[in-house]
Amino acid sequence: MKIFLVATLLIFSTLLSATVNFINPVGPTLVPIAQLLSSNVPEEVPGLEINFWCSVDEAISLIVGKKAQISLLPVTIGAKLASSGIDIKLVAVSMWNGFYFITIEKAISSVEDLVGMEVFTLHAPGQTADIILKGAIEKSALKIGKDIKIAYVGGAEAVQLLASGKTRAILVPEPFATLAMTKVEKAVRSMPIEELWASFNEEKINIPTSGLFVSGDLDRSVVEAFLMLYGQSMSLSLADRVGTASVVSEKMGGFPIPVLEKAIDTAGFRFADSQEARREVTIYLRKLFELDPELTGEVNLDGFFF
């Protein structure tokens, strides 16, 4: 099957007239590009660079500084950048839902169950689970920082805090949710973010978690070829669970391979180009803006989709 990926790499390389830098976070979103990472990209596609970001601030700096032409970002972060005047467009969504509450002994069935707790979630304000949690808290007339506190750490650190008893609740994506279930005694998985969303929205949707964004001036033929390349890598990566887990484990500093293999099923990987994803993304961003304009900023949706 890999011959198709090689053929697409060759097609992509013929379209490049300048270097294109694709940035991807270190974490579960490496799964779709595992097959691509196992190819010799510098040799087969001299104009394509693949680099990794570890913090939202780092990703934003690369995009604003025009050092990244294609970026995998939380959809909410991409929307915030677009609303601030950065010329980027959403071309596809590759990860949906995928965040879970992990608690000790007691499951979470409503945001009210979190009163008095400090919830640890990923990295920094503005990522998917953080925004939906804030939305649910505000809709329930509870106060962030008073009734429920939110703190930000890496996924592995969140699991360690839960295991050590320093927190009673974390809200993390796969594979960290599965890691917590494996490592933490009496851990309970409950209320995925799509259910948290449904708790304060009448219209149920799949949550567009991670999206591919491109610079607005990037040539359409390059964008379309990259989407083909990404989509093929994703299909091959999901079909080769063992090989994919091995590649991602290495990039994540030795993350347990059996946990990665198990987590792939619940991580929410599904490729949808901007037109296929448009309805759910539009509902998502409009509802968040109605709830609190500061969550995403006012996005010009007519110009947001590639």
C-alpha cells in the first residue's frame, strides 16, 4: 500500500517552487502522519519540511512569523488567529472529539460534579477541551476560579498528578486517557467532550478538535496535493496500528506502545476536508461566540474555509 504514498510524494514535490513547512504538535496528532514520518521526506520531497511544536505559543509564533505555511492546530486556536487578522484558512479536520474526563472512583455526569475541584487539562488556554469546559461552566452560572479551577499541564504530567492524588480530575485526549486508565488505581473514564458540549447545547455535533490550516496565499495545487498526501498517510497509519504506535512512541519520547495501540480506536481520527467539515465547524464556532466572544473571537466564516 505504501507505493501510493510514494507516488503522492512525487506528485507533491513537482508542485513545490519554494520550501513549505508543515508543523504538527508532539502528541496523539502524530498518528495520521506516522507513515509520512517513516518515509524519507527530505530526500523524496526536498521542498517539504515537517517540524514539531510543543506549545501553542510556539506554533503561533511560527505562523505569525510566516515560518509555517501548513499547520495542524486546535480548531479553536486557528479560529482565534483568523479572527485576529492572521491570513490562514481551514482546509481539513483530522481529529474529532477524543477528550475524556478521568477521575478517581466517581464518574463525572455534569459540570456541577466538578464544583470544588481543580481540573487539569492540556498545555494552555484556548485548546478544545478548555474552551468547551469554560463554556459549560459559564452556561451553568458557575464561576471559573471560584467554583471550578482550571489548570494547564502536559498530558503525561496530568496523569502523574492524578496518580499522586494531587488532583481528582483531568480532562485529556487520547492516548493520555488510556494511559491514566492503565496507570492510575480506581481511575474512571467518563463524559467525553461531545457529551459535555451536549450538556449546554441543543444541537449535538462531533467536536472538531484538530484541523489543518494553510496560509491564505499558498498555491491551491500545493494545498490539494498536501491534503492527498496527508489523507493517504492517515489511512495507511490507521491500518498499520503496530508500526504507527512504534513511530509515534519514538517521537513522544518513549510513550508506551501498547497504550498507543489501544488508544487509536478512541482518539477520534477521521479525515474530512473543509467542505465536509463545514457544517459542524460552523455550528461549533458560532455557538462558542454566542456564549462568550472572547473564546474564539469573531471569525468571518465566509473566508475561514479553504
